[in-house]
Amino acid sequence: MTTLTQLPADYVQNPHEVHDMLRAEGPVQEVHMPRGLKVWLVTRYDEAKIALTDPRISKNVIEGGHLFDVHAPANAGRRDFNQALSVHMLNMDAPGHTRLRKLVNKAFTARRIELMRPRINEIAAELIAKLNDGDEVDLLEAFAFPLPITVICELLGIPIDNRDEFREWSNTLLSFGSNEDIVRASGAMAAFLHAHVEKVAAEEPDDTFFSALVHADDSGDRLNTQELVSMAFLLLVAGHETTVNLIGNAVLSLLRNPDQLEILKDRPELIPASGEEFLRLEGPVNIATFRYTKEPIELGGVTIPENEIIMVSLVAANRDPERYENADQLDVTRSAQGHVAFGHGIHFCLGAPLARLEFDVALTQLLARFPKLQLAAEPETLVWRDSTLIRGLHTLPVRLA
């Protein structure tokens, strides 16, 4: 076993160094997270794919959620997350997951997503039109956040003037806030979404995405109000957090690798496929959501007892040198297919096609309008969000040119 049994307090600022150390020791280790929670952390690619799909490893929060209390340090405070936001696919196994996924798939088709391309192009163009050469801006605030939050709010039929509230609530719920902040943010989010679901349910069905979801019917089955509130929460948060940080992390990687930036400026047709390399190198999700063992299992030669929390680092798996050559280097011409940035198996990200489309539009327009974009801060001064789930910056200061 590795001598590293406690992840450092500054883990989120440089997880790659920690992952390299753990991965060199073995595919999975028993460690304590920065705030003391005891977990089994998976850092190698092959074992990550197994852990993401093995039916002996459950995502059922209702049955296994008590394990947070079992494996947390004695002085750890509780995080009282509003349960109205928890009845969604990420917290379920089959057959409950299968049922919800089937219903939402009817509304979230590839055809519906591709039909959104003109509108996403329009939103990106409107945002870029507000920016000027010589401006020094936070790219997340000015572009990477408003693009996907506008798209997902329109998909859900939510007024765009609520977007700053959603961002505040989302940031609180995905970071290490106080329990008081968690209760406030989750309660406010749940109340807003419940009212929105009730409003859409009372209206006549139409061809918009969320109306189709609210009124989706499969042989007499449909999502109930609590399921719709939780689904809206999942789509709203995952629907913008993934793309905000995919865009932000990609731009940072390009500005730190000017040779790769030149390749994409010279050959913009590579941008859509390059998204897979950015997802692999610095994906928007570090450690995937809650899993636990329903029985003892062996993973990569390591026996993990029953009722243990399993954490899979997607970021670590995607930098496994046994899977990708020069895994810690950016290569926009690389075929990065097979990465697990969007997960793997039945919980593979439903919104992956939308995130890819938004990334393609965003980077294409950004580099076309500001080909001499520069970082406006020293890389070492940039601060990553205090979250083991989300891998994203607080701010990304750039100089436009």
C-alpha cells in the first residue's frame, strides 16, 4: 500500500501530482479525502472503467448514503442536501435508472440537439460581439458561463434573468460550503424548480424540450413531480457546469501550449475532434459521484470490503500512461477516443452531445475573432474551485486580441 493515506489540503489545486503518485503504487488505494472522508480512490484507466460499470458497485444514494456518516471523521459536519433534488439518474441503479433514462431519452434525442446548432451559434456570436480587442476580461464570466447557461435555461424554459442565482446555488452545492449554505442553496433551488415544473405541467404540451420531458409518456409511465424537479436540477447543473469548465480548461491549456494553439488556428477543422483531447487532459469532472460496494470485490488485485465508498478519478484515469502515450501532454491531433471524461456504462453523460456541440461552437468563434488571445495572469496564480467533483477555475483572466 502507498504511504499516502491522506490527500493534501491543497489537493484540488494540483490533483495530477497526487494521482501520479497513487497510480504508480497501484490502481486503487484506501485514502482520506482532504476533509477526512475515508474512500477507496481509483486512479488507473482499466480499473476505472470496471468500477464505473460493475453491478456490485452501487450508486443508490437512498440505500448507501448513510455510509458518508460511517466513513467521515467524528468531527465532520453534516451536509443536509435537499432531498427533492436527489431523485435523479445519477443516484440510481437499474431498474430505476433504466426507467428514468428511457423517459428522458425521448426528449433528449441527437436530432433535437443538432437542431440547436444555429441557436448556439447565435448565442455565441452575441456574446463575442460584446467583447473588443484590448479588453481584459474573465473569460468564464464573459463567455464560457453565459453560453451554456443560456442554452440550458432555454431548453428548460427557465427565464434567463435567473441565471446568476443558478450559478450561485450551483457553486455552493458543488463546493465545500457550510451546511447552512447547503441548506439555503438546495432549498432555494428546489423551491424554484418545483414551481417551474408545476407551471409547465399545467400548460398544454408543446415541442419544447422540457415540455416534452414533463409530458413524456411511455406506456402510461411518466416522471412524477419530484422526479421532474430532480431531473431539472441534474440537467441545469450538469448542463452548464460541464461546458463552462470544458471551455475554460481548454482555453487555459491552449494558452499554456502556444504550439497547439497555432495548430488549431491554422486548421480550425480540427476543433471538433480536439474536444476529445481537452476532455481527456483536463476534463471538467475530477472525481465521479458517489458509489459504494454492495459486497466485497477485487479491483486490480485489491480487495475492497462491503459498504465502502468508491471514488473514481476520471481525470486520473484519462492521464494513465498505460492507456495514453505522453498522457500529461496536450496534443490536439491525438485520437483521444475512449477517454472517460463523460463516464462509462449506463451512467454515461446524457448531455455529452450538447457539451461537444457547445465546445465546438465556442472555440471556433473565439479563435476566429480573437486569434491573438493571451493569458492575463501568471498560470501559477490561477485558483481552482474548492471541489473534488468539478475541475474548473474560479476565474480565467485573458487579454483579447
